[in-house]
Amino acid sequence: MRFSIIYEAQMADTSRENEQRVFHEIVEQSLLAEEMGFDVIWAVEHTALTQYAHMSAPETFLAYLAGRTTRIGIGHGVVCLPPAMNHPVKVAERIATLDILSNGRVHFGMGKGGTQQEAGTFGYQLSELQPMVDESMYLIPKILKQGEIEHDGTYVKIPHRPIHPSPKQDPHPQLYMACTRADSLITAGSRGLGALVLGFAGPDDIADKNAIYREAYANRKPEDQVGYRPQPHLAALCPAIVLDDREKARRIGLRGQRFFVESLGYWYSGGPKPSVEDLDASEQEAALQRHKEETVAWLSEEKIEVGRHHTESFEVAQDAYGTPDDCIRYVTRLFDAGADEILFMFQMGGIPHEVIMETIRNIGEKVIPHFRPAKAIAAE
């Protein structure tokens, strides 16, 4: 069982002053997370998605964080691999350097980004990215293992060159892939990669996804393997606000979730800009329910009509907004569904820093200890 936090650097106020404040707050939250026993800090990579995600240079953020911490894992969730965005040689060099300086704490996720807004920034059509991302995905672990490369591919051509440095983890850090749909889970499993399931769908959907992923992993073929460290690992997203005051936690958490969903809809499907209305919990639930009938999200190049698999983010009866006991019950369901790691998301637009700090402390003091003894007994 792993307990982690994933950051988008999401914000309602995009002024220069607040943007700077958010990044410093994320660092403060991450330092507390290490103190409280969390396992990994993950950072996404998005470009040109105002409000939804300002985490555009995760390699810089994670390097800074590695220098401020001593134990907690440093996770790229994920590096986007279109070559004009991140050339495979530069990715290998950065991952290896970070792994050395963090003393082997890097977790390395790979993906392509999800919107034409991002792809177009680098001169691509989103629908054309997958083959070039696949080429880089297979190439980077070879560079990390071999320390040199010669490659004459369709999208990347590299004359014979030594590539330095090599990572501390031998032959390379653990590898992951961002997943949303069944076909991406099959791809991750068949390639021996950990799956970062970045949807809001909840425990029942995680159970379905876990079954798909584990079957693909069990039936993988050597020629499809990416890298040299196959690992069955499924990480499940878990938006959460955990306070002693349940009503306050639900009001703030649902407001943050509404902002997240609306900002996602703005960039993925051309919806309206997100709202920052400070409604009570029941009013936020009603607003989310209204959006359930209206939202059509674009996840990667696939148009996702409103339906069970992508609207359970609106289902508010069962979630981790509430007291520590509420969080324990929900996290238990995620683990029972097959999750190996909980990707807590606290830093949604409009959620105050002090609320996130209290949430991290509550999870560290009351939620994680509930599960750690079972882990210790199993290890014995």
C-alpha cells in the first residue's frame, strides 16, 4: 500500500502573485507530507492549460523538491513524450540526473498529454501523437540501461552517442503509464508498466479497470515489454479533503471538485470557464449533478460521452470529503478494488492552503496508521 499526492498546480486566481504563492504552498505541503509518512509526490506535465494545470515544468519542481526532502518518492506523473516537447535523450538525461541527486527516489511515468491545446503548442495534431510517443517510450529505458544509443526510427533519429549520466537505480527507475480508458490499461499491462489511473470514477470502476489491467499484465509478451523492470502496480486517483468538521470538508471539497471538473471541461470539450461559487455542500452536489447531464469530456483523442465510466466524478454519495473515518472507509474500498497506491488530490482550484495542510496532517496521523499495521503484519 502506498499513499501519495499528485499535483497539477491548479488555481482559480492566475495572477503572477498567486501563481508564485501556489508553487511555494505546494512545496510546503510536500514537506509536511514527507513528515507525515506519505510515500510519493507526483507531478503532472501540462502546457498552456490556464487554471486547470500550471505544472508545466515538473522536472524543475521535482528537482527542487528532491533537494528539500530526504525520503519521499519523486514521481513524474507523467513526462509527455512528443519529441518536440521532450526529446528522448533529454528525458533520459534528466531522469538519470534526478535519480542520482535524489538517491534513487524517482518514479518515471510516461504519456502524451490530453488536449489539442497542448499538442498544437509544439506543432502536432493530438490524433497523430501515439506512434511517436510509443517510439520514445521504448527508446528511453534502453538509453538509461545502456548509457549509449544509436537509433534510426520513424520519428526520432540519433547517431551513435554516449548518453550520460546513468541513473542510480539499476537499470532504471520504475516505469508507469498514464491510463484513463480500457485500451490504455491493456497497453500498460501488456508492456509491464505500472498504471496511473487518473480518472475520478470511484471504487467500482477501479475494480473493473484493475481486472482489465491485471489480465493484460499476466498475458504480456516479452517483445512488448517496455524497459527492464516489469511491475504490476495500479495507482488510483482519490480527491480528498479530510477535516474534523465534516460539513466544512464536504463544502470545500465539492467546490474544488466542481472547479476541477469545469476546468477540465473547458479545455477538453470547450465548456464554460470554471466557477468559484462558494456554495454549501448540498448546492455544490446539485451543481455537479446538473453538469453530469451536460458535460462531454475529451480524454486524449477520444470523445467520451457522459456515462458511467466518466461521470462518477459527479457521484457525491461516496467519496473522501469528510472526517478521517470517512476517508478510511473510502480508501478501504479503493484498496479492496485492487489499488496498490492512492493518488490523493487535494490541490484543486480554490481550496485554501491551510485546509490542504490540515488534510495532510489528518491523513498522516489518522488514516495512514490505520493501514500500516496490516502492511507490517503481511510483511512478516
